[in-house]
Amino acid sequence: MRVLVIGSGGREHALCRALSLDPAVSGLHCAPGNPGIAELAAVHDVNPLSGAEVVDLAVQLGVELVVVGPEAPLVAGVADCVRAADIPCFGPSSGAARIEGSKAFAKEVMVAAGVPTARAFTCDSPNEVLAALSEFGAPYVVKDDGLAAGKGVVVTSSREEAMSHAAGCVRVVVEEYLDGPEVSVFAVCDGETAMALQAAQDFKRAYDDDGGPNTGGMGAYTPLPWAPDGLVERVMTEIVRPTVAELAKRGTPYVGVLYAGLALTPRGPGVIEFNARLGDPEAQVILDRLETPLAGLLMAAATGRLAEQEPPRFRDGAAVAVVVASEGYPAAPVSGDPIVIGDLPDGSYVLHAGTAVKDGRLVTNGGRVLNVVGTGKDVAEARRVAYEAVGQITLRGAHHRSDIALRAAQA
Ligand code: AMP
Ligand code: GLY
């Protein structure tokens, strides 16, 4: 099978790595890719947001499957263009990707489907925001309605900060605070059938002990040794399947990975957000553990044949990913610094996220530069290996969290 992956981050590097290990894959392409991906796949200089450019490339390469990684091309309708050209595509249509692209739409779907989530108001004026803040009380949760690359949400006990964030948004969703540990559950969907992947946890704040600003994610691990038994099945029954059924009923069937970001509240799992894709860096650890060949699974979902597939299988053991970020990330990441990757310990490897090659040298090109993945028989061992590997990276001004998977390793 010839496969084209769209995207250029650590998640797409992980997708390409898993696809390259699938014997059914005879040709692997990525656009636009990155220097790490270029070691596994042919990379192509194409604007990932242009459906027309992606389709032209897919036709020219004769690929049988297109996999769209990030949310921006999905929301922009790239998957619709690929499907319109009769090429199977793993990734939701722009209509279905609104589950991530619009928080207000996601709430509407959840309410219609009876899915547990925070109560919320969509506000169009400062007075409405004030009324909503008073209704729920502190801590306040204020969200920009649209896509904001991890920067659209403020959780604060200060009413002034809540109001000032709301003032910077076009349309704002104010919601109830959900109290409890956060987990991410992912399901592969073909529009009708949904199958669970292994749950993971990511670390959104920039600094140790969940300090500093929100980011796209500074690290992740899987599995979750501390999670309640049956968590994933419960999430599939109460959250994922009703959502997939509701989207099908609305004429926007969901094909791709549905990502449920959850808080495990005393009343059970509640949805904090849906995303229309694999998490980044959660994908890096989940795909590491996936035993089922990836291309066949994604092709079955893209062609509506998921019900004929065995549920995805996962290998024993654990994986931990630590993000190495550039100086200044997330506020003002510095690009162009040289990166040196030394001898990595057994059981570890490095995925590229924000890198480029300049004058023959590997340099930083974005905020989240590398994802260092460690594996082992349990979370504690995977974590040790990951941090040993992080010690082999030389990058001026770099920073990373030192507490990724720490509590889970002690569980
Ligand atoms: P989001 O971009 O929706 O993932 O939000 C970013 C982060 O804000 C989440 O990972 C949570 O830590 C926090 N958050 C968002 N919504 C809520 C909520 N209703 N209750 C508690 N925390 C929330
Ligand atoms: N790791 C969080 C996200 O991908 O949105």
C-alpha cells in the first residue's frame, strides 16, 4: 500500500515510523514532513492547508491512502478534497472536524448526544460573560470558540483575568470547572464504528508541577497504571459512541481519530474537549505501543470497514515521551539553534517536531523541537530511559519538564 501522510510535527513522525514498520506499506510519503521524517519517507514540499495541492500530489504519487495528521488542514477541508478525488482518506471532513474547530459546536453535539461534559454558555457580549462567570463561580474557565493552537483557554480564579481573556475572543464559551485528573482517550472511527486505542496522559503546562502557561503538550505516557478498571470501555460507551452516532445523524459522519480530553471527576469521566485527530505528543507513545499494523487499521477506517477488523492490540510495557522545547517556548520560541543528538540508550529514540536542516546542520525550527521517547517494561523504566536519552541532546537554551510521568512511575 502506498500512503501519504500530511503534516510536519512529532505526531506525523510517529505516524510515519509506525507505517514504516507495517510490512503492508510499500511506499511512504509525507508532506511537508521534517528532517526526521525524511529518514523514513519521501518528503514533498506542499502546502498542507491546500486541498488542491494535496490531491495533486496524491494523484501524482498514486497513493492508496492519505492520512491527515493536524487539525488545521482537517478544519480547512483537506480530507473532503481527497475523498472527492476518490482517494481513501483517514481524517474527518471539515464538517465533522468542527467538533474541534468550534467549542460551541462541540457543546451542542454533546448536549444532543447526552454526553457528560461541563455545563457551558456561549457568550457574545461582556454582560453575558459576566453573568456566566457568576453562575459557575471560581475557578473560571473561559475558552475562545475557535481554533487557538492550545492558547485559547484560560482557567483562573481571577474574575478580571477571566474578563480580559474573554475580551480578546470573538465568541467565547464560559464553562463549569471539572475537577479531577485529566486523561486522553482516542478512538479510531469509520463514520459508524469506533474502536478504542490505549489511553494516555499528557502534560499541558510549560513547567514542572503544572506551572507556567498552557502549551500543546510537554510530554506524555501510556498506559495509565493508576486509571480505574474499565475506564476506556466506559468512555467508549458513555462518550465516544454517542458522539459518533450524533455526528452520523447530522450528516457529518466522523472518519478519523476522535480524541476525548477528559477529566475524571467524582461523578465519572467528563469531556473537557474533543479533538479531531491524534494528540501530540500522546500519539508518539500510543503508536509506539500499537501492535496492530497501522496502515490496515487506518485503511479500514477510511473505507468504512472497521467493523470487519480485530480491535487494535497493544504491546505490554510502557512508553514515555519528553518534549525538548526551544528557548522562549511557548511565548517566543527561538529558531535556528544547532541541535546535536548523542548516543541514545537502548529502548529510546528521537522524533522530530520543530527541526530544519540549514547549511547541512540540524537546527531548531519552532517551539517543540524534539520528542524523546523511552520504552520499558513499565512506566518507571520507560521514564528512566527517556530522561537518559534527553541527557544526550545538546541544544542551547532548551528546556523540558523533568516530571513527565513521575507520579505514574511511583504508582
Ligand atoms: P483545552 O484547550 O480545551 O484542552 O483546555 C486546555 C486546558 O485547560 C485543559 O487541558 C484543562 O487543563 C483546562 N480546562 C479546560 N476546560 C476545563 C474545565 N471545564 N474544567 C477544568 N479544566 C479545564
Ligand atoms: N496534547 C494535546 C493536544 O494534542 O491537543
